[in-house]
Amino acid sequence: MNEANSTIDNMMTDMTVKTTGDAHYDFLVTMVLHHQGVIDMAEGELRCDKNQQLKVIAQEIIVEQTQEIALMRLARGEPLPQPGSSPTQIHAGAVSTAPAEAGVLDPR
């Protein structure tokens, strides 16, 4: 439960960005941060929950949110991250399936 609360707090903090005045850019930055937070929460669910139905939902969320982040990166003309492990497989230790850190889209 502490991990879940910490993840939610981190997501809310990370979504606080300085706007650039470019509404489209600011939208993409905020949405990538939001989607990354959702991925982080789903990864926590995979690590902690014993409910198989919730694990399947978390896996689907990771796949969908990762795809949406990729689309937003393409919309900004940014390169896609290198392929990594499958987001639907749970590996020993931390599950890390998200594209590169959200800071890539942060305003300069």
C-alpha cells in the first residue's frame, strides 16, 4: 500500500510542469508524464497483487499506455525508444517496460 501511495504522489508531482505557451507541446508533455505514472502504477500492481485478473488488467494497461506514449513521441518528431523486454512478462526484480524517462519531452 505504501508503494502504491508513493507512486501516486510521484505521478502527481511529476505532472507539475512549467508551461511553454505552446498548448500542443504542453499537452503532450503532461500526457506523457501522466501515462508514465499509470505505467508505474500498473507495474506496482504486477509486483504486489496476487489477483490474476488484476495482473492481466495491469499488463494490458502497460501495453496500451506504452503505445500511446510512442504515438505522442512521434507527434513531437522524437525517436522511439529502443525495444526492451515485453511489458506483459514479469521478471525478477523491477518491471521496467516504459519508454525512456518522461523528461525527454520536458521543455527546454
